[in-house]
Amino acid sequence: MKKRLFTALVVLTGLFLMSASIVWAQAPAPVAKTGQTISYATGDDGDLRKGVAWPSPRFTDNEDGTVTDNLTGLMWAKNASQGLRTWDEALDYANNLILGTSCGQELTDWRLPNILELQSLTVLTNVDSALPTDHPFSPVPFYYYWSSTTSVNNTNFAWTVHMVDGAVNNKDKTSLICVWPVRGEN
């Protein structure tokens, strides 16, 4: 009896793992629309407008110094001006930040965003700001922001996003760049 129960458990576990891996392999990773609505040529972004539509509202101000991005599910510090720091200082600052609450508990799992998370905040259709027009962040210095992603070509550099035009660049890790902490799984 024990042997049959054990065998049945092993078979069920195997089936569960196989079905889960099939779901994971088939699940697409959604990509947001850019917001471009003007078409300059047939088949361009303004013509096709591909991608996942942004939720409305895009952001929710949690009234505790944090903002939730309803598109990605990530939570950001509302104050996008967490100072200028070197890359090592930025990592240390974000990893030790205590900001906001959830169910009465202080939120302590902040980190520096990876380059794709940081870039997900940008919209390429605005002039003079890479952020959506109705964003709730304040203040947002229109400068470069650190990501946690190191440049593979030169590990003394890390990737940044410029909040004026959304440009992605790599900068020397000893440069003084803005810090914008994030938390959550993505």
C-alpha cells in the first residue's frame, strides 16, 4: 500500500512539474506599447501600435512615499531624487532603504532596478521628459539614473537611463548618478 501511494505521489509530482514547465514555456512576456500614434511609414510603430495597452491609471500613489506601477507591478520610491551616488553607493543605499508599509510592516526589500525595469518607466512620445505625462513622481531630476546591470563589455561600467529622452547609456561606476529604488518581482 505504501509503495503504491509513493508511486502515485511521484507520478502526480512529475505530471505537475511537466504541466508547469509547459505553461512557463508557452507564457509570453508582455511588452508595453510605446505610445507612438503618428505613422511615418506603413508598418512602423505608429501604424501598427503593437504591445500591451497601459492600464488606466498607469500609476497608483500609495500615499506612503511609494508608487505602484500598474503595468509592471513594480513599486517605486515616489521621490525619484534619492541623491547622486557612485554605483556601489547606489546599490548600498537601495539595499538598505526602509520606505513605505504593507500590512503594518515597514518595507525593507528595496533594490536598484535592472536596466529593463528602469527603462519600463519611460515613454518615447514626450518631448523633454521620458516619463509619462501624468506620472506621480516628484521630484524627478532629468538626469541619468543607475541600474543594477553591469556592462558586459567593460565591467567598470553600468547601464543607465536618461530621463530626458529615455536614452540607455553605460557610465563609469565611479560617476555620480541619480538613484531610484524599486521593489517587487518582475
